Amino acid sequence: PAHAGNAGGASVWYRWTAPATDTYSFYTCGSNPGLDTVMAAYTGTALTALARVADNDDGCGLHLPYLTSSIDVSATAGTTYRIAVDEFDGAAGDLTLTWSN
């Protein structure tokens, strides 16, 4: 799927299960400077049947050329989420994904 409205093309997917019901923040704010990321979180097990629960482009409060992203997921304990990180328009580079609650 197009994450945050961008087709991307170099996505990295993570599977994460919520340890408790809470809001969790995922962000690429520590990634390589100049890396333009888009992010989305989904539930579901099949690529064709994913339900988007959050997405964002350029949400770390940083300015050009630092275009990293962040999302907040209102998670339910025991639910598995698919976190997709992609690079705008399919570019490639090193990224760092961090999360906290």
C-alpha cells in the first residue's frame, strides 16, 4: 500500500505486538540526515487485507533536509501491528526506527 499517500518502493516492515494497551510512538528521527521517510501502521495478516491505523510523513518536527517521520498508535494489548517505513518516492538509505510509550 501507499504509506502516507506516497507509493514509495523501498519499504521495510516490522511486526510488533503491543505488550499493554497504551499509545506508542514510533519514529525515524535518528535516521541518516536527508533521509525522507514515510510511515504507517496496520493490523491484519495479509497484505491485501491490511487495515491502516496510523500514517505520517515528515512528523518529527525537523526541518529540511531532515524529513523523518513519526506516528502514534493507540494499541491494544496482545494485538500485532505491522509497522511500515518507506522512503519517499522509493529512495534508499540507512534508517533508525525507535518506539516508546
